[in-house]
Amino acid sequence: MAEPVLDIRRLSKSFGALKATDDVSLDLRAGEIHALIGPNGAGKTTLIQQISGALKPSSGSIRFLGEDVSALDVAERARRGLARTFQISSLTPEFSALRNVMLAVQARQGSSFRFFRDVMTDASLTEPAIAALSRVGLGDRVRTPAAELSHGERRQLEIAIALALRPKAFLLDEPMAGMGPEGSRALTVLLDGLRAEAPILLIEHDMDAVFALADRISVIVYGRIIASGTAAEIRADSAVRVAYLGEPG
Amino acid sequence: MSRETLLNAGLALLLLVLPLAATALGEPFYVSLATRMAILALAGVGLNLALGFGGLISFGHAAFFGIGGYAAGILAGHALNAEPLLSWPFEFSGSDQMHVVWLVAALASALAALLIGAISLRTSGVYFIMITLAFAQMFYYFAISWPAYGGEDGLSIAIRNGFPGLNTALPMDFFLICYVLLMLALVLSWRIRDSRFGAALQAARQNDVRVAALGIEPFRTRLAAFILSGMITGVAGALYADLNRFVSPSMISWQMSGELIVLIILGGAGRLFGPVVGAMLFVLLEFLLGGLTERWQLFLGVILLGVVLFARGGVIGLLVGRARHG
């Protein structure tokens, strides 16, 4: 079988006595959505931080596209094709939605050291950006500053930015958080089609979305993965039901 | 045309008409006042790249201003005495030509900005402010303790450096040189603001975590901006020394760094013509109030307080509203 796109081996991260990530191994294979679920404080975002390079693990390795990326910084991992969205929207607030996405297009093209041409007249930036915005349903909010977008629209903008990077893998940290039922449904449809472009490691609390989308699910509790398998296997797992799905064993 | 563009055009015209009218009225003193405005505006345009677009509050830009000033003074001195300044790797005995002086000023400032930036840009916030200040103070004390070039007393420039085809001793000719350089720097600043580099720089000011997550290194972007910024301020320093025909360590003092920040805040940080308005107001206030009292900066302080409290976008923001980004 082909090597997974993202391969995490025996990753641990301690903050003093607290083991935020405890010997976690998981992988992400081409064409799949691998969902990571767990109660608040289980260490999901800490794990994403380590994969994206914002946090240095205490031990373990992270391989991406067949290479060890453990020593690389955030920007270098992003350039290699690891696109991450933030649990709390992280945008450039003064820029319009369009310019937020254009910056991602420019980053993908690897050309930020150009000093003269006006970006707004550069179709190689504006066209892919508008396409990404339309795809997430923000086609009519192109010129609105990010700071003036609604909460749900900012979540959509996060996705548009990730799309514009055309990554080799997506790390989506609760993309549906606070989106409302209609937005969640639309995003579910979008993500369903997206896995063919690049595999998705999806952290999500919306269980309807997780069980509708995920090819595989891993459950993380107190920094440890307590179960991993298909949606049906996870539903049937008694330990998961006790620890997380809130059902009596 | 937007209101800001109209305002900018008006300001550019005003700064040009002022010395022309003064010359026509036989008041050459006002030409040198306008020249001072143009030079400080140029220094401010440099700082605005780092501070306004990049959010890098450099409290050490006097270092570049001073380096430019000393470049003018030292090159002119060596040219006058025909003493070689360099014998290796090539023979160089100074120059009394402005374009050579500017080149040296820009290169020396770039080198200093590379050094200062490579270290200080690893920090942010108040630490960045303090490290840039510390570096400028090091340059200040170095200039004071360097007797070969005047030490504390500074260095006179016997004859203002020349420029091919112009008589720089004439106030109006020298003003035009400064004015054209200011306009060129403004065009450069305008292109950079709207370019890909400018987008990365301004985005890093707003959210550097996001910028890094896209794969753009905030550090490299900022360092490039800091170097460009230092170069422009360095050229302004060379002009300032030629204006006064004198350069001294006071050009590198922390008060000078502070004045550059003040005139940007006054005019509007991150606005293209912010430093121009700031410099015009600053020099005007210094002239009008300085005639009444030595303590004229007290009034400057009150005005600055008003701007910070009630007009965060500076005078430009007050007149035309907030900046729009595409």
C-alpha cells in the first residue's frame, strides 16, 4: 500500500506534568477524510499545532509526503502543502475577503517579493481568489473587510483561504464551529467533494457532519487515542460511548 | 479619483508652490523652510514603510538619518582635502557629488538596517522598540567618540555637494532636488503598498500567525521592508546634512528618532502622504511657535495628544477617513 500522505508516529507533548499529547500515532491517506473527535480539552488543537509546526513536540515524528518535517517551521510546512484552518478564525481583519484569499494565492505562487505591480490588477491573483470565495458561498461578499463579516462568514473565509492554497493535505480545526445548520450542511457537501483533491484531517464537534463525512474516525481523550476505526466501528465501541458519546456503557 | 488622492495631489502641489512663491517674493528663507519639510518628509516616508505598513515601531531610525548625514559629511571632507578614504579594494577619495553621496548613504544604511533588523526583528512590541533605540544609541556614542570626524562637535561641509547640471548653492535648485527625491520615494512607497510584497507586509502587521500559516515568512518580509526603510531615511539624512552644511551626533540622537515617529503619527501612520503632512506641520509649528517660545514642543505635545485621542488616523484620517484596502 502507498505511504500515507501524513504519518504521525508516537507523538508526545508535555506541559510540565500534563501530557497534552500522549504517544499519538495516526495517519492520513490519499482521498480520505480522517476525523479526530474528543471532548473539550482532549488535546485536539494541541495536536494540530504540532502537525502544523506551531508547537514543538516533546518526542515522536511527523512525516509529510514521505519526508520528516518535524524540524521545519510553520511557513515551510505550509509551502510544502499543509494547509491549516484555525478553530478561532485567524484573518487579516483590515483586508477585504478578496485580499485575504489573494494573499493565499500569492503564497502558493511563491512570489511575495514583487514590489511594483498593483495586486488588484493582477488576474492571476484575483481570479483564483474569486473562484475560491464563490466555492464557499462568499461570492457576494468579496469586497467586505474581514472584520465586518459575520462569524459564519469568517468561518467560510477560512475555508476559502485553505482552498486557495491548493494544499496536499488539509488540517481543519472545527470548521463548522458556530456556523448554523444551513452553513454546516453546505460545508458538509463541500468537504465531501474536497477529499478527492486532498485528504482532510478534520477536527469537529458536529457529530452529524463527522459521521456523514469521515472514512475513519479517531477518538482522543486526555491526549491519548482510545479508539480508531470506521464510523460504524466507532459507534459500536463501548469505550468511546462511555468516554465521549455520553452513553452509559 | 478618491478624496485621498485629491488631498495628496493638493499637498504635493502646496509643497512645490510654497518655495516658488517665496522666491518670487524675494524671501529665500522660506525656501529653506520648505526644503526642511521635504527632507523630513522623505525621512518619514522611509520610516512609514516599516512603521506604517509593517507595524514595526522603530525608535532608532535616527541611526539611518545620521549614517546618511555622516556619509555626506565624510565624503565631502575627503574630496575637499583630497585624502583617500579607501585604498583597497579600490581607490576612493570621497566625493562632492550628491548622487555618489546618496548611493553611499543608501548602501551604508542598508548594511546597518540589515544588522539592526536581523537582531531586533526577532522580537516584537516594546522589546523591538527598545532594541532599535539601543542600536541607535550605540551609533550615537560611536559618532561622539570618533575624533577623526568631529566627535561631539560634528563635521562641517564647506561647500554643499554638487549635482550635475544644477547649482546646489541656489536654494531653489537644492529644494527641487529634495522635492523630486521625495516624489520618487512616494511613488516607490505607493507601488510597494499595493504590491504583493506590500500585501504580505501589511498582512503580517495585522496577523503574523496567519501569514506564516500561508507559507510566507513574516521575518524575511519585515527585514526587507526594514532595509528599504533605512535606505530611504539614510538618503534623507544626506540631504539634511547638505541643507545645514553640517552634520553632528545630534542627527542620531533619540530625540531625532522620536521626531520622525511623531511626524508620522501626526500625519497618519500607514498613509502614503502621512509623513508629508506630518513634516509640513512639524516644521511649520516649529517655525511659528518656536518664534514665540523656546518651549514650542509643549504645544506640539498638546496637538499630538489631540491626534492620538481624537484622530487615530492622523490628519489624513481626519480629512478623508479610514484607509480602504481593495
